Amino acid sequence: MIQDQTPRFAFGRRNYRLMFAGLAVLAIGFITMTLDSAEYGEGFLGITLGPILLVIGFIIEFFAIMVRPDNSAPVANELTTPTTVNQPLAPLSTPAAPARPTYKR
């Protein structure tokens, strides 16, 4: 029984879209935490809204990794193992004698 040996990528198009959306939410969360005008970032943006956005971004990233890829996952065009042609090796030559130094002592 011959199985299909076509290599496939681990993630599909939907997975990558979710990953980019999660990265965008993470970036917005970090930016939101830096925009807080209160001293040491102890206002609503730095302590409440920013961390909530970060948790949502990490949940989206986890979901993007765990969701099954759709059936239209791209197929790798090239095999990972290169093929080589068996050719005879050239005979080893004896090493040449070292040359005499050109300077005088």
C-alpha cells in the first residue's frame, strides 16, 4: 500500500490569519499600556485595558495554533531530501613536498 508522500505545511491559511490577528491584538495591548498618562502607568489603560487585550491576544494565538488547518493547506513543491547521482570519486593524490623558503638565514 503506497501512501501519498507529498509534504504539507503544518498550518493552513486560516491558521495564519488568526496568528496575524492575535499578533495585532498583542501589539495593540502593549501600545495601550504605554499610552496611559497616569504616573507609572497605574491608570485604567495601563492596569486594566492593556492586560485584558494581551490576554485576548494570547488566547487568539493559542486558538490559531490548536485549530485544525482547512483542507486547502498549501503543498510544498519541493521534497526535503535532495537526490544525488552516484559518481566515482577521484583518486587521492599524494601531497606535494614542501617548498624551500626563499629567504636566507
